[in-house]
Amino acid sequence: MERTADGAEKHQAEGSEVVKYLPHEDGTLQAEVRTYTRRDGGLSERGPYWYFCFHEGGKQKKIYLGKTNDPETLLAKKRAERSTS
């Protein structure tokens, strides 16, 4: 259990946290780890889950790539699918 300087318990918030940013082509690849509370009250993490963030037409967009060891290849495949449809 971690404690702050004044001795209070330090709690990690639930949600997602970006753990890695990689500049890629016209945007950024980012890996997010999700924190959740288990049934026994302990905290656990899942991930990392990859996303590609970019701007298109003045709007911010995000493509979900999932849990992968090669986000660049998966992104190229997904972008090719988007351009044909």
C-alpha cells in the first residue's frame, strides 16, 4: 500500500492511462492501460490497448487497434479497409 507525504493512503483512480506515445505518419499511436476494481476490492490493470489519434476535416478522430504487438501493421490494414469502403 502506498502512502502520500502526510501518511494518507494513495489510491489509483479507475479508468485509462496512456503509457506510451509514438508519432506515426499524420497522427500518434498511443497505448492505454485500463485500471479496474476486482471483486475483492483490489486494483488490476488490463492492456495495453492501442489507438491511433489524428485530425481529419478539422475534427479529432481515434481508431481502435486493440491489443497487439504490431500496431503499425494493423493500422495500415485498417486504413486500407477504410479507403476501399
